[in-house]
Amino acid sequence: MRNLTFIATPDIVNQSSRFRRAFMSKTAVWSVAIKECSTLEEAQTVLEQKDHAFVVAPAFRSLLFETASAKGASSKLSLGADLRYRGGSNTITLSQLGRSVIDCLEETFIPLYGAKVVIFGSGSAALDMAYECSRAGVDLVTILDEDKLRAQENLDTFLEIFAKNRMSILDTDQARTGHLSATRAYEHTNFSYGSFNALKSIHEADICISFASTHEILPDYSKALRSSQIVCDPWGRSDALMLQALENGCDLVPSEQIMDYWGTACANLLIEFGNAQTAL
């Protein structure tokens, strides 16, 4: 039996339980434990255990990245990760949630090529989402934050790393409709930034995705949202936004749906990693 531990913060315990159900529905050879941590020190202690894999809440993405030896492409760009697999000498740390959001949106609706996307939050998880949007062929990604300057600084750092690494990123998704190589994605997608009060950007977006934390209070977007929009809340921390979207007739993608996709994707990935390790 292989062991995966989900290191959760108190605000996403329900989401971690949903992830566990989806994960365990795909495999009988992995067990999933949920460890609730409130501090980086607590999370670090859990990471020092000998489990085969770890999944982490957004608050611990940087910790997982900083303690990693081998890092996936999107993790290098966003300076964070949400999944680690240990397979003997083969240990890899990467991000999977952003890609799962793309999979969910495209399978539920249509390919995202040419869309305009607004992302609330400018931390590691939000930047990973921005990268996955660009690989999906999105025309415009706008990063919004409480602090406009912070959004600018985080986006500038992300784009600088993207520019340096785009030629070396393995292109695995080009066969998917509208998806681009990393080099083409960097050249195709326009990136912008702003504050949470950038109502014009929100009104013009096709898709709004919230990675805002629990302590970040989003403004009232009732007059900015349109019925033709898709609004997604991967971590279930933007209830007011989802209610406003519902009242405006938007298509909603709740955290439960994202957790189902993410849990399934992680299970499939870890099964694949495990099979590769067994073959060696």
C-alpha cells in the first residue's frame, strides 16, 4: 500500500475530503490521509515523514517547492507546487491543480483558445493557473490582487522566468484542441494586471477564476458580471463571488467539481509514476 498525505489548512478541509474521495475511487493501492496544519512549521514536520506522496493547500505551495530537488515546469514558473511523488531515487515536485481546472472547464464547456480570463489573486497558485491558461491558448490573462503593485511584481517575476524557460519546457499538450507549445504560448498570450476593483477587466472576461485567500475580501461584482461568463472557485473560498455569479446567470464551476477532477488526475498520475518505478 502506498501512502499519500494531503496537508490542508483549516479553510479547505472540506475540499481535501472531496479530493480524497475522488482519488480513492480510482485506485485501491493508495491510501490518503489528511493532515490539518496552520503553520509552515507544522507542514514542514509532516513533509519530513516517509510517505510516498504529498498534496498541499495553497498556503504550503512555496514550502513544497523550496524543499524540492526535481521540479516540474509550471512549478518553476510559479515558484510553487501542489504535488510531490517519492519513488526511490525518482522524486518529482510539480503542479497539477491548474491543469485540472483547464481540463474541467474544457470538458464541461468548450476549448479555451482565444478566451479572456481574469484570475483573482497573484500568488503561486494563481500564477500556475495563468501558465496553464496560456498553454490552453487563452488570448488574455489578467491577474488581479488587493494590492495592484503586488500583482505587477508577481506577474513580472513570472514572465521573466517564463521567458527564460520557455524553450526548455517539454510540450506535452499540443495535440489537444487549441493548446500551444510553451514557446508559442508565451508569444500568443497577453498578460495584464490590476486591483480587485478592475471592473472593466472583469466585465470583459469570458472566465473568472478565484484564487483569492480567505482573508481577501472581493468587492461586489454584481454589476460587472455577465450571464455569458463562467465563474470558477477551485478552493471554495469566494462564496460571495459565486452567489453574485449565480444571481447574474453565469455558469458556475464550484470547488467540488474541481476537486473531483484534481483528485482523479493525481490518482492517475501517481499510478503512472508507480508503474514506471516498478518497471525500473
